[in-house]
Amino acid sequence: MTEKKPRLVAVGEVMIELTRAGDGRYRFAFGGDTFNTAVYLARGGIDVDYATALGDDAYSDALLALAAAEGVGTDLIIRVPGRVPGLYMVETDDRGERSFCYWRDTSPARELFELAEWGRIAERLLTAQMIYFSGITLSLYSNVGIGRFLAATEIARKNGARVVFDGNFRPRAWKGDAARTRAVFAEALKRVDIALPTFEDEALLWGDASPEATVERLQAFGIGEIVVKNGANSALVVTDNNRALVPVPEIVVPVDTTAAGDSFNAGYLAARLGGDIPANAAALAHRLAGEVIRHPGAIAPRSQGAVH
């Protein structure tokens, strides 16, 4: 009898992705921060469901087909008649750094916890072994949606789920309201077991002077496992009993840095769920992120974007 793989539920939004190629044409694909992580987790053998809302259009059909092909569970994807997914365009500079333009204000994912079927999503969260979401996830929802999601997460945690959060702060998504963002994040952080922030985002939102300052602030919420991603610099990995700087094994000149953090998170969580210690998990996560940024778009070809 084989042991059941961990069941993880990732929550958020997946969109149509258009990336400008060198010839000026646009490459069509799909992406979204927590969805990207879900795909890379599934490639790493983790049993993962994705919770979101899509339309009933051909693009939504294609998204569902992609998720299924990647082994991501689709039972928690609600279809909303007459609606279409959000869209974003990616421009990359000579260093692979990217900028985004979004068309997502009418995305059905924004209403996930206010749709008639939201209770079904909440019920599934209550039986999850791990829940994964991000600051971008929280930026989607109204105060009602945030309240329902965090309430379900809190009960799930009491039922034994581990809650994982990536701060992933995008000022435009919060309409520049940093005070509301900090208030919402603070409520979320009270319910988090593993934090996977990016230092650049934490410095922007909270004014943290260093990754160590980020760790200290997050520990004040009682979070026992923290990994601060810091680009090409070492990741700072802190648990209740240990602290380690885990260097990037190879400095890669990126083609596109989209999903660098998302794939790192997937590599880290897949390794931790497989029993690796945090420092080893971070080293594996660095390697996966290094492979992903060699390719355009959020989701690298399967041969290069898998957890090893």
C-alpha cells in the first residue's frame, strides 16, 4: 500500500499571459502566481488542487485542460457563465526583468468567496493538509471575500492544516492603499505557519531594512518557519531552532524572471513535504527557480521546470 501524497490547496487567480517575443509578436500562455506554484508542485509529485473561478469561454476551457494536463486538481475551479478570465501582458528588458499590464477587474476569480458555490470551496479548505495563498490572492477579494477566506483558513488550521503565505505585494493591485494592505496582511499573518516572502516586497510594504528585519517582524506573529527570498543573494531560512543563509548555487542571466519566486516556493514546499530539512529545501528551490528563469513566461517547458 502506497502512502497518500500530501493534499495541498492553492488559492488565487490564473490569467491569459501574453509575452512579447524578440520579433515583436506575442506568445500566448497562461499564468498567475499561485497557479504557477501549483503547476510546479504537481510536477514535483505533490497532490495539489487549485481554487479559483473562471468563465465558460474557450480560454477558460483551455486553462482547465492545461491544469488537468499538469496534474493540478480542477474540482475547486468554479465556472461562471458569461465571464472570461483576466489577461496580462509581460514586457522584459535586456536583463530579463519584467513589467506587467493587467486587464483583470472583471475576472470572476475576484468573486470566488462571494459566488453561490463559495461554501464548497470553504468546505474543501477545512479538510486540506496544506493551504497556499499570496498577497496577490488577498488583493483580489472584497472585505467580505477576505473575511470568509481567512475564517475558513483559521478553522482549517485548527483542524491540522498548515498555512503557507507568500507576501507578493503589488501596489497597483491594492490601488496604492498601503494602510489597507498592511491591515489585511496582518490578519492573514496571524494564521500562517510557513512564510515565503520576497525581501524587496517586504521592504516596499513594511520598510524592512534587511531580511533579518523581515524575519523578526514575521516571528512576532508566531510564524515558526520563514524563508526570505532575496533575488540573486542568499535566501535566509529561519525555523524555531535554526537559521541559515542558503546561497544561490549558480548565478543565471535570466531570459525572464516571471515566476522565479513562484517556482522557488514550489521547490521549497515539495522538498519539505518530502521530508527535507529547510536549508536543503531552499537549495533545491534555488535550482528550480534558476531553471525557470532561463525561459520566457511563467510556466517553463516540462523538461526544464520540474522539481528534482
